[in-house]
Amino acid sequence: MLSHDVDRYVALHRQIGLSYNAQERILERFAAHAEALGERHITAVRIRSWCATAPTPNSARTWFDTVRRFSVFLNAEDARHEAPPAGIFGRGRRPRPAPHIMRPDQVSAIMRAALEVSPQGTISPYTYHYIFGLLAATGIRISEALALKRGDLTEDGLILRTGKFDNSRLVPLHASTRRALNDYLAMRDNWDSDSDDLFVVTTGRAPTATRVHVIFVRLARQLGIRGPKGTRGARLHDLRHTFAVRSLESCKHEREAVGHHTAALSAYLGHADVQATYWYLQATPVLMHDIAAAAELLFQGEAV
């Protein structure tokens, strides 16, 4: 029964820490539809006809991508399940901007510049300084950082309760990152605020994501890391991209090790699908050198 296969598929994703609630609802509806028609195996025609009933083009794309990944999973076990080609319902109207992988000195420069943000003499400059540092050191989303409460900093790491797709997870912290957060908390505890938000500004509450984005872009332009208005360049989200790429650079450069590392990185970043993690892994000189070396060994017939 397809409904049992859905249960197995969803359980597999939850075993690696994903909630997978939205995807589960889509797959349950599709399985019920197919089973009502007496089908025991997925067909490309059934996927397309069912997704065509979605209320909007965006919903159709989401339904199709979710069910298609499920069909690929089942096809690996039983070839009677058909997996249609990707992109039948489009790939979205707005292309993702190309990531900007930042150098360590650029990240440090932005963190130092944040300490000069006004109003001086308040906690706000320190808040932006430590937010940028936390994003660079952990790769978490800005929404996750701003939703943190003081109690979410535990002995085991940071508890993120508001991840994408309602996904909660524990993010371990390097000792240096924990020391930095402890330093910030010492300042934050001396600031008059009734809020339990971990990061606060002069309002006594966490800043908005828009405000943090504006501060980051303004500092990046001042430092020459990003061009003038109307040009593209480093964005706040690129701290997350940079974390992912540097993480892969530090991995042992063997096929099996990279595969395991990518799967672990996907769970660490809170991605619902490893495909989303691949988007973060941009080419850098270090990675290109290792790819070239691996290709040369493969050409010579050696194991990679």
C-alpha cells in the first residue's frame, strides 16, 4: 500500500531530525488519491494529473517536487514505481541569486564595523556584532537567531525551535562561540529588558530581520565588500552559504567521506532535503583543486 510507503519515507526523514509535516500531508493526500483509484504503484501520469489539480502554480510545483522525490525513493526499491523527470511544473519564477562566499577577513571586518553602529553607548552595536558572528560560526538562519530565547543556550548547544517546516534541532557550539555568547549574555543581563529574547536592541526586544539585513548591507558597502546601490554582492544569507562551503573544504576529500559529510551538513543546517544543501556548495579554489585531483586519479584508473 502506498500509504505504508509514505509512513516509511516520512519516518526516514524524521530519524535525521526533520519534522517533514508539510511534506507528509502532501504525500498522504496523493497516496489516498492513488489508492482510491486502485493503484499500487506510482505512475508518472498519475503524478502529473494529480498535481494539475493544485489551486496555484506554486502549489503544483511543491506537490510535484514532493511526490517526485518520493517516487524516486520507491523506484530504487521497485522499478514498477515510475519517477517522472524534474521540472514538469517549472522551477519557480524567480531564480536564486548567486551566493557570495566570504573570506574570514571580510567577516571579521563586518563584525568590527558593527560595533560602530548607532546608537553608541547602547547594547545595539554589540547585538549586531554577535549576531553576525553567530551566523558565521554556525550557519543558522537569521530567523532562527532572532527567535532565540536566553534559555535556548544550553550546555549541549543552541536549541532552535523555529526552523523551517516547523523543524526544531540542537546545534552544537564550538568553545570559542560559546565564550562569545557568554560575553554577550553578561552585557545583555545588565541591559534593562523585560523580554526573554536572547538578542535585544534599544527597544528591549530582538531586532527585525529586515533591520539586520539593512545593517549588514550598509556595512558591506562601507567596507567595499558589496558595490553601490543597484549592484549585487554579499548578503546576510551568504554567511550561511560561507559556513556550508568552508565546512566541506575541511572534510576529508574522499568520495565516501564527502557523502557522509554532506548528509550530516544537511541535517545540521535544518534542510528538509539534501538537494537544498547542494545549492550551498559553491566552487572555491580549495574545492576545485580537490575536484581536479580526484578527476586526475579517476582518469588514471585509481580509486577515488
